[in-house]
Amino acid sequence: MVILLSEIESVCLVKGEIERGLLPASKGEGFDFLTPIGYEIGITKVENGAKLKGRVSCSLSLPCSRCLENFSLEIDTTLDVDLILKPTFEEKEIELISDEMDIYFFDGEKIDIVPIVYDEVMLSIPIKPLCQEGCRGLCPTCGNNLNIEECQCNKVSYTLLEEKLKSFLTRQGDDYGSPKKKNITIKKG
Ligand SMILES: [Zn+2]
Ligand SMILES: [Zn+2]
């Protein structure tokens, strides 16, 4: 989806869908597109570039970072980027701006919507996606998905810990409790 800036008078609205097959990496990225990416973007011509504002939405399938089960994530995000003329090699100061994620360089004429929309989707994926807010994840001992079924591992280790703690506290009491008792007896005598 390439738009030519020279064909835009001052503002134009582009609307459509990007099919999954057209996306840079729908495979091997750890997620899949369940739907095409829908977009509705207003392009405004500005001096030396263009401003793009609009909405991007799609549905992804990806693994939960806690329980590793695939779930579908709805993306519905606002796009707000600036396109500026590609700098020449001498203009090092301008080159630094490219580190900011909402600025793209272009040749002053061709605006390719696809990578911009794709990046917007990528940026909207949480670093640690969760299938549900309170996902309980996997048991570190047996690997059981705790959302589906409770296992006994946690309980066993808790009981063991409790017992150890109890015996530790009892011992502590013996060591430090006796001298106090002695004090009391001395006072009487
Ligand atoms: Zn989960
Ligand atoms: Zn377990």
C-alpha cells in the first residue's frame, strides 16, 4: 500500500486492510495474525514531510508469558507518526532522530503504509503478554497449568516449609528462653 505524496492535495484519509500474507514476518515471530490489520489513517502534508494519524487494529494469537498457552490478543491502537525527508550523510544530527519510534524517514514522495502499520502493531504487543490478568501460570515443580487444574506440589512444599520453620522456632526458644527462666528463679532465691 504505497501512497504518493504528490497526489495528496493537503489531507487524505486512507482506509483498508493489510492481508496477513503481505506482512513482513507473520511467521517465526512467536505470534500469528488471526485477522488482517485494519487501518484508518489521515495523512496530512506538511513542510518536508507528512503527518499520519489514525487507528490500527487486528487480532493476534500469541503465547501467554506465564502459562505459555496461546490466546488471542485484540490490538486497537492509535497511530501518530511523522514522516520526514531522508537526511543526507552529512546531516548526522537529524539521523539521531530516527531512534525515536514515531518518526520515519521517506524519500519525500512514496509513503508505504505497510511497515508503519506493522510497527504500530508490534509496539502494541505487551512485553509480557498475559492470557488473563490473573493468570496463575505454570507450577514450577510439575509444569501443570494452574489455570486449568490445581496440583499438590505447592501444598506439599508449603507444609514442609512450615514444619521446618516450626522446629527452627522451637529450637530458638530453647536456646534463648532458658536464661530468662533462670533469672526469675534467682530473684526468688
Ligand atoms: Zn496465561
Ligand atoms: Zn505442580
